[in-house]
Amino acid sequence: MTRYLLVKLLEAVVAIWGVVTIVFFVSRILGDPTVLLLPVGAGPEEIANLRTALGLDEPLWQQYLYSLLAMVKGDFGISFQHVRPALDVVLERMPATASLAGLALIFGTLIGAIAGAIAALMRGTVAELVVMIAALLGQATPTFWLGIMLILLFSVELGLLPTGGAGGWENYILPGLTLSVFVSASIARLLRSSLLDIMREDYVRTARAKGLMPRTVFFWHIARNALIPVVTMIGIIAGELLGGSVVIETVFAWPGVGRVIVQAIQAQDFPVIQAGVALVAGIFVVVNLLVDLLYGVLDPRIRRG
Amino acid sequence: MTPLLDIRNLTVVFDTPAGTVHAVNDVSYTIEEGETLGIVGESGSGKSVHALSMVGLIARPPGRIVSGEVYFKGRDLLKLAPRELYNLRGKEIGFVFQDPMTSLNPVLTIERQIAEPLRRHFNLSKNQARERVVELLELVGIPNARTRIGQYPHEFSGGMRQRVMIAIGISCNPKLLIADEATTALDVTVQAQILDLVRDLKKKIGTTVIWITHDMGVVAGLADTIQVMYGGRIMERGPVDAVFEDPRSAYTWGLLKSLPHGGKRGATRLYQIPGNPPNLIEKPVGDPFAPRNAFATERCKRETPPLLQVEDGVAGHKAAAWYDLRAELKKEREASA
């Protein structure tokens, strides 16, 4: 088990290093941030001074090595825009992203699981058709479009809910709903097909031949096995949502991690871009590790010694 | 004495997109308490489907029981409420399925899988059930039972998993044990061990057994009565010795003729029944084996022969044939002599 964890941890370090490296060089291609930071009409001398102050006049490889060393120590540098530690700028947005992600994940999973189970258990009925069409629409609808439509209806036309921003519980409803639709649609479709596959398994017939009650057969023999791929899916979605949904946070002016990274890219605020991307990559890796461990709990065949 | 199981005119079909599959056609037979019945037939002969359908284990839809009665200890199983059927399955009628790894749940421990019927039907506590599980595993010949109960199916070999399946089947001391191709996936030595085990268990617990297989050799070694099925019908039935020595259905005769004989390997090519298995989507008319039968008469193709007592045979030897196989074979021998 420790060996397995060590290997996974090493993989995680390599993955995060790779992401940070790519982002470092790609962001440098974007251009020179000093022009954006100085007022319009600043002279060449002022630009040169700022470049020296920010350390941007040194050779690229030297900048890379310096920031890599600093990152290992947890120092992502000072934000060009905010003139505060870049990591703080990103981390203080984390609660907004995490609470929205958590809400969407819980509601989306619950609704998706119920809908998927109904569709599988009521195979061939109108209920299955309704669930499947709804899920297909939910998965196929672009989230930004759905978000805008919801704003138009509930905020602009009906004036019931705020158009965006964070604050009270009512600010959570529209972005939470938009994200939940996508989450529940994906989970409903996967759970349905997974359940239908497992129902055909020989061991389900064995369970029924034992005289077990239908609910025992369903929960212990069918659902237990059908959940394995669904757990993976939830893990991937959780990783994506915790990294901050860029589109949703932009549409709803949600002060989350995704939005701060987009703003940093627009301002070419290199330290914030790097801190944000490293954080998102880190979260993704940790969530995946948790899913792997959960997998071992659910399926004894892949439990490692 | 009333028979333990009395099946009358059981007909089962499957509604598929390609048409209605006539899987079991008007099957009737009885089995006495303590008897071992071996049912032989190829894939699609209806041997498994008829057994699964009588306790509600076929998927409905697409499966559909068109007609019939199945009396078990005097009650018609096909008329039982679902809950009565759940109470009966596993407790009064035990099942042993073919196991190429698939019939045991991969994510539950062996203990849980064997204990399930015990806890369900006898309300045993966890500890009481564990004692019984250990006892059962020892009974079916699994060493170190107490340590192995915490393991999962993938930690068992094929033969050991089959023993676990048998332990599940006999866990509640059922009146009737139905084994469906229970040794098919196993290699020959393991198969022999399992058959020994079943014979031994029969002596110890006296269960009535229906052994479904496509292997004539297994039936010869295990069963009292053999029943040969083809195209969803019973072609022949009788005491094992009588049917093996004096078959009256051309299908039985073909099956026996196609068996290899010990010590004569390579001497002659194995006999092969000509033609293909029947297409069960067409509504069966006449004797289902007629198209492949050299002895078939015009009547065979038009009219379905009933399963009748063989006139000059031993008691209980029945066959469904319009032709007289014994006379035909005699003619053939005289012609070649």
C-alpha cells in the first residue's frame, strides 16, 4: 500500500511539474505584460525599469529555474496586478469555487443517480424515454447558453434571482442549477447503462436463485457493481469543478478560481497564472488519487497488497 | 405417492425482434423424491430454459410462459405470488450454475455469498451463519474453510468456485437441486471430483437432483433417469441403462453413436449427426428432429409425435417417434450383412 501511494505521489509530482512548465513557457509567448501594467504613453525607459523590477529582463531559462525553485518552496511570486503573493490571490477564491462545486456535485449526483436508476429499472417505459431525452438534452446543451437563458428568464424577465456575483444563498441557485444539469445528465446516462449491463450478469441470476428479495438483489448485487464506473466519473467531474468552471464563473460573474485565472491571462499576470494552474493541477491529482483508493474499496480485484 | 415435481404441458417462448422463439414446447414430466434426473440436449434444446422458467428466473419480457402447470409438492409454481416464489427459491429449490467466473459476485466475500440464503430463509445471526458456511465449505471439500471465507471469488480456482456454487445450492438443504451445466467449464479431473462430490452429497443429504448437461458421460455416471431434449421437446426418457442400451429416438441414437469409445482413438472418424440445429423462430411442425433424421417418415414431418411408453421396453422408457428405430436398425444391419 505504501509503495502504491509513493508511486502515485511521484506521478503526481511529475504531472504538476509538466503542467507548470508548459504554462510557464506558453504564458511567456503571450507577450510583454509591462505594456499592460503601465499607463498609456509610458516611455521606453519606464518600461525597461519595470521589466528589470519584475525580473523579466533575465534569460528565459534563468527565470524558469528561479520560479521552479521558488515554487518548490511554495512561493509563486508576487502578482503583477494585485502586488500581493500570487498564491494568496488564487487561494482566497477557493471557497467560492469549492462551495459551488460541492453544491453542484451533491445535487447533480443525487438527481442523476435517481434518474439513472429509474431509467434502468423502468426499462422500455415512458419514464425511461423521458429520463433519457432529458439527460441527452442536459448533456448536449452548452452550459454557457443554459446559464444565459436562466439569467434571462429568472433574473431579467421574472426578476426573482440576481444575475450574478456572490453574496447570499440566492446567488448560488442559478450557477448551481446550471452545473447540476450537466453533472446529473452525465451520471444518469452512465448509471443507466451500467445498471443494465450488470442486470444481465450471471451472478445476478445466482442472487435471485437464492430467493433474495428484489431490493437486496438490486442494492447488493446490481448497484454495488454498477457504481464502480460511476465513481470514476464523479471523480473526474469533481476534479473539473474544483478547478473552477471557467465558463460558468464568467457567465455568472462568480468570484472563483476559474475566473481569476482567466483575468490573470488577460492581464498577463504570470505569477497568478502559474499559481492558479498549479493549484488546479494539484486538486485534480489529489481527487484522482482519492478515486483510485475508493476503487480499491469497491472492487476487491484491484485491491493492492 | 405424488411426485416431488410434476410439470404439465410447459410452453415457453421468447419475443425477440426477429420473431417468436419457441424455446420450450409442451414439456411434461415428473420426478420422484430422491431421484436423480439427467437432462441432455444441445444448446437451444430448452433444457435450461424450462428449468429456469418454472421458478421465474427467465427475464420476462422477452420470455413468456404461454401455458403449463408446474406442481412442486402439490403447489403450482407458476401461480405463486412473487413473495411466495422468493421464499421458495434457494430454500426448497437450490440452483447450481455453470461458473466460468461469472456466476459468483466478484465484489462480495465468499462468506457473504454463501450466507445470504441462510440469513434470508432461516434468520440466522451473522455468527450462526458463519458456522454453517464453514461447515458447508468443509462438506464440499474446501480446505482451510475458516480462513478462506473472507476471500473473494477471484482468489479461488475454477474447481473451487464450482464447489462454492454447490455449497450455495445446498446451503438450505433444498428438496430439489437443479444443476445447470455445473461441470461444463471444468477440466476433466476436476469434473470427476465434482461428480464424486455430488454423488457423496446425495447420499448424505438425500436431495432430489436435476442435472442439466450436454455430456452423455456425466449423465451415465450420475443419473437414475435420463431425459433427452431437442428443439424444446422431450425426445426420449427412461432409466439410464435402458436408454443407453436400447435407444428409441433417432436423436438419442445419434448422440450415443457420436461418443468416442475408449481405446479406439483414431481408428474411425467420429460419427456426426447431419444437418443443423432447428430454427426455433419458425413455428415447429411435426417432429423437430425429422429434417436431420434418415429414418423419418412422411408423418414425422406433418405431425408431432407424442411421448409414449415404449411398447416392448422396460417400464418408464418413453420415446417420441412415429418410426420404429429398433426395426429400422435391424433392417440396416441385415442389409449390410
